[in-house]
Amino acid sequence: MINRIILNEISEKLDSGKAILLFGPRQTGKTTLLQLLFNGKPGVMWLNGDEADVQQLFENASSTRLKTVFGENKTIVIDEAQRIINIGRSLKLITDELKEIQVIATGSSAFELANRIQEPLTGRKWEYFLFPLSFGEMAAHHGIMQEKRMIPHRLVYGCYPEIVNNPGKEKEILKQLTDSFLYKDILMIDGLQKPAKIVALLQALSYQIGNEVSYNELGRTIGLDNQTIEKYIDLLEKTYVIFRVGALSRNLRKELKRGRKIYFYDNGVRNALIAQLGSIEARSDKGALWENYLMAERRKFLAYRGMWVNSYFWRTQDQQEIDYVEETDGIFQAWEFKWNPQSRARLSKTFANAYQNSEFKVITPLNVEDFLTV
């Protein structure tokens, strides 16, 4: 299953004079997508940033040296480019000095990690992000009704392509997947001194999805200071394991002003980290899994459609709350997430009075397509 939106976007940007960067977690199909685009076409060179000789190629590279190596090839694809020291400088060099070359680089962590980008590519790049498979992609493939039936499975095992394509092997694949991103993309990053602590942090965050996260509390639990906790969370965000959502605060004295929630890009990864892969029916964390799933899926929905919104949760000191709020051009949309379709929720009068240009909806498994496809 290939993301046609990203495929078409990249196709349209070829030969635009800019580098094309494709980011996303490992094993989300970045290489497969580019192979579909370029395999069998002449003049394409593939380089793997995990390989030592490729890393050496770009070390202190000059445009003359790179031109000699590239030869007659006009398209250069660099997989796992974040492994290459100063990759940003090399991409800038190719874009500025070898204008006949179209360079495409993939990364399963942000290029600025471990000082891997020294010169900005501002104005010289197109950036795209490839997530685990989305509700919209799978609904387009086999229908909305079928994908809605699969939601209990997605809440437990997630949406990575290999998981979706290999029913019955989910636990084995998730173990390999979490080992891969933990040890290849996080724990082996230069300068990381306490790998056991970052694993403990991931596990602690796994238990807090849907709740506000306190760096002080996390630090006391794990045995790290606030500054290190924030550094590690930033690292986990740049390796596409988690993402943060801040609190909405504009008008009310009692609104939380500095709160944050943290979600995982994939439910299966979260569950594998704490070895909880039991069926959804028997679980006590159904509500949290539903919220994490919807937040991650909404993030995919917005990104693939190029929609720019401000994303928040809302809560006051006296415990009035809304799971998710989006602001677009001064208009607020508010949602509550309920796994049980019989559960009821109403928009807080406090919120409605403070944010008068607002709409409100409850999202359950019965109407999930309203949130993820419309």
C-alpha cells in the first residue's frame, strides 16, 4: 500500500532545483515509495547512509569530488541520510553547485540531531513526512466500513505497513520494530549517555497518554533532572516516536498555561514498549488508546492534506477539559473522544463563552470518519 498523496507530491517537485527530503519513522515505506518512483529508470544512483563508505564519501566532500562520483547519474537518492555527518552541508552543496542533479534524501530522525546539519537548507528544499499507514489510506484501499471494523486491532497493534500486511505475526514484528528504532535511531545517537534511562522514560510516557505530563514527576520517577528529561523528550520527538500537544490559553485566568500532553505516533509501538498487547475488550486503558489513536491519525490527516492548524488540549484549574481543540483562522473546533458510543459529553459553558467562534463534536468508533476523512 503506497501513499499516493506523497508519491504525487514528490513527482511534481522533481527537477525543481531543490532538494527533496522525506522524513518519517523506520519501516513506514519511505524506501518502497521511492523505489516505485525510480526503479527501472536510467540515471538514478542509490546511496545508503547506514553504510560506512557512503558516510566517508560525504565527509569533507567537494562539489568536484561528488560530481566525479555521481558520474552521468542525474538523480541521487540517499537513504537514512541522518547517519551522515554534516548531511545538511552536503545537500546544500549539491543543490547550489550541481544544479543538474536532483537529490532526494530520506531520514528516520531529524537531520539536526547530533550536529548533523551545519548549514540551513532554507529555500533549497521540499519536505515531506511519511507516517505509519493512515485510516484514510486504508479506508481508500478496502472501504471505510472494513477499516472501522479493524479499529480494535489498530488500537492494540498499530498501523505500520508490515503489521497491516502480516496478520498473525503482529507481536513478533512489533518486537523487531521497537528494537530497531530504539537501538538504531535513539540509543546509538552520539552523546547519549544513559540508554536505560531513555527506555524508562518511554515506558513512563506510555502510561501517561491522554494525561498531562509533568517533567518534574517524570524526573523523580526515573531519576533524572528536568533539563535532561526535556532533552530526551526532544530527542524522542526528533526520532518520530512521540509528539507533544500544548495547552490552549488565551482568555481565562484559570486556564492551564504551560501544560502539555505527549502521544505516540503509533499505538502498537506504545503497547510493545510496556508489553501490553492483550485484546482491546479486556483492557483498562481503552480510553487512552482511543485518544492516542485519534490524535496520531488526525496528525496524519492534516499533514497529508497540507492543512495548517494550531493544535491544543484545553483544561482549567478546576478540571474542566476538552480532549482536543484546533484553531484555524480564529475559528475553534473542539472534540471529545469517547470509546463507548453511548457516552455523552457536552461543550463546557466556560469554553463556549470564552471562545465564541467554536464548534463541538464527540468522536466515537461510530462516526470516526467525520474526524479522519472529511
